[in-house]
Amino acid sequence: MNSEKLKNGVVAIVSYLYVLLFVYAAVSKLLDFENFQVQLGQSPLLSAFAGYLAWGIPAIELIIAVLLSLSRFRKVGLLCAFGLMLMFTIYIYLILNYSSYIPCSCGGVLEKMNWTEHFYFNIGFCLLALLALSLLIENWVYLLTRVVAVFTFSVVLMVGLFLESEEIIYERNNFVRRFPPFPAKRYKVAELNANSYYFSGKSASKLYLGNTTAPALITEMDTSLRITKSYHFKITDTLFQFLNVKQVVDPPYFYVYDGKVPCVFKGKLDQLQAILQTENIPSFTKAKVVDSTTFIIRTLNQSRENLLATLDVTREKVQTAPQLLEKQIDGLFDTDGILNYSSSLEKFVYLYYYRNQYVIADKQLNLIDRGNTIDTTTQAALKIDYVKSKNERKFSAPPLMVNRLSTLHHNLLFVNSTLPSRYEEKRMWKNAHVIDVYDVLSKSYLMSFYVYKVDGDKIDDMQVTDTHLYVIFGSKLVSYRFSPELIKQFKRK
């Protein structure tokens, strides 16, 4: 009799420990539901299912707590409690061993524990459930078959969710961002004393800045953001009526061009004489240096639609690539975007402003592939009117911009997106900008991180090196140091 009471007492104690744990955990999640949903959304394994799990987990915990509270359903309740705790344990095991990053610890009763302590805590509760079941079920064959069935179901379900979540996030993203802890930490801030600077180039140890109000000035900075030199170059032919002068520095050369004139100049940094290379070329709106003689430009075709082309400045030869840009509405505004080039991979990436797509090509502009950013804007949301009196097309309503800025370094494309994803904290968007990171070789989304605004200014320009992200906010230049995990994602040819 005493033995029977002891068994029942142990079963009751284990059951009520689970009731206490599950009720507390469920209530904590529901009271801070938005934060819990955000945490799930940022999980490296379950973010794709955050919308369902945010409601499902507390509901299941409360249902199991009710089953455990009623003696007639205690056997079923303990099996369910063992299964759920086993799923939590498998989840932590996957986080520790197979996740691309380890997120912050969850809140509630286990808030002070790290992930390893979490893991052993859950194992302990699994063993308690098995102990209570062994005391409650005397038929060992019945017990073993039920435990094996629950164990198998839990493992298959968690591994299946993990694999499916990876597939959805990397290949079929439903606009859920992943925020690993501290992939880019703010490092230094430099005062530029003017809000007209932009990045004109980089080398292994130097950054080069252009200035729209002083187009003949090149400012050289080291990676610690100290100005090391200022170059004042001269243009050999000053008869041009310049309209929109831009400079590009690709040591040992620098280039000066104006696509509206149009003209291209070239010089050496140790000579500071910009010599005219060509003027018998079509007008262009954007340009990117490929090598000492070749540019990738964006010009217009006869229908005044955007057209990508290569420009050989020595032979004044233009080779168009009409197959790259895909028209949706007018071929001009809907194909507007950003030119990016990776010299290490010899690959060109064109990112659209108003839709979730980028184009990958080689340096001769032969199409390699097309990729997508993680938002769901497949069609440019633009309203365009034609003004006959001026023979111009103009926006008749503010456009929905998707990708505002981008820069490409080796295989990684860094994108300043303008759209908040699911489960993001809206307050962050008042104080910070989001940077999404893509691998253009695998066409996959890797991660995201925030860069906080400086004096309320938006990002004006950004540049990436092997170890840092550099961002211009108005008159300030800020550097962010990459984590080793992010640096490992860079691939060279």
C-alpha cells in the first residue's frame, strides 16, 4: 500500500511540475506575444513557421497542462508532455550543432539559462516524464511501444520542420528575415564636414571618396577612417559643359565621366591628369568600371527604355545586352536599378529598385542567372503618366521602392531594403536601417542586420571590404566590423 502511494505521489509530483512549467511558459508567451512572435521569426530553424507556432505552442502547453491536472487523462498527458519536451530538446540540439548562428536565449522561466543549460534542463524533464510513465504503466511492452512511437514522431517532426524551414527561408522565403547576433558591430565614426561625399573606390587598405560639390577632389582614407591624402586632379579638356560629373578610383587609375555630355576621362593617381578617352559614345545614366579600358553602362534604346551595355573606351565600341533587363510597365522606370560589379569573381549584378529581382551576368554581360530578394514584390508598383508638352514620362504617384542601395563584394550582395518583413519589431524602423545579405553564387539569402541612424540621417552610400562595412550618413562616415561568421561567407574566384 505504501509502495502504491509512493508511486502515485511521484507521478503526481512530476505531473504538477509539468503543469507549473507549461502554464508559466504559456502565460509568459501570451502576455508578451509580440516579442515571442519576433523571437520565433528570428529563429534560425523555425522562422518560416513563426506565425503558426506563436499561437500553437502556448495552446499545446495549456492543453497538456489540463490533461496532466486530471487523473483520468494523466497517462495521455505524460506521453504528450514527454513528446513536447523532447521536441524542445531536439530543437536546442539542432540549434547548437546545425544552425548557422545561435540566437538569444528565450525568455520566461528559462531566461537566465544559456542554450547548453537549456538542453540539459529539458533532458532532465524528459527523464522525469519517463520515470512517471514507468510508474504509471506496468505493462512494459505497452510502455515501450508508446515511448518509441512518441520519440520517433518527435524526431521526424522536428527534423522535418528544420529542413522545410531551411528550404523556405533560403529558396522560397515568405519574407522572414534572420538576424544572427552581431554580424556587424559599429566600430568607428568620422566627421566629413560636408554631406556631399560618396564612395568612389577602394583598395586593400584604402577608401576613396568623391564629392559632388568638388568634383576634382579625391579624398583618401585608411581603414581607421583617417584622411591620409587629398588629390586635386586636372582635366585636360575643359571645353565640355559638364552636367553630372562622377569619379571612380581603381588604383592606380582614376576615372572621371559625365554620362549626359557624354565623355570619359582617365588618369593615374601619381600624375593627377585626367585625359580624355572618348566622347563618341551614347549618353548613359550609370556606369561601372570593369578594367582599365572597359565600362559597364546603362544607356537608352530607341524607345527610351533602359539598356545595359559594355563600353570599350579605347576603341569607342559599345556592345548592348538587351536580354538582361526585363520590362514590366514602361521599360524605363520599372527597370531602374543599381549597378554592382565584383572584380574578384568578374561578375556583374544589376539590382532593381522597385521589384524583388537581381540579374547576374559575366563582364561581357552574358546572362548567368536571375535571383530574388526576400520580399514578395514581384511586380513594380508604379503609376506613370506621359506629359506630352514636355515629351516626358513621370511618376503620377510615389513609387514603392523595394531596394534602395546595394554594394557587391566578392560573392556577397549587401542590400539596404525599405520594406519591413514579418515578425520584425516596428520600432526598429524608426531608429535603424536594415541590411540584407545575399550570396549571388548560390542565389540565396543569408542574413540581415540593422545599422542605426546617425543624427536621424538616412544612408547615403555604402561600401564593403573583406572585414568592414562603411556607411555614409549625411556628413558622417561610420565603419562596422564584420563577425568571423559573416567573413567566412565571402568567396573569391
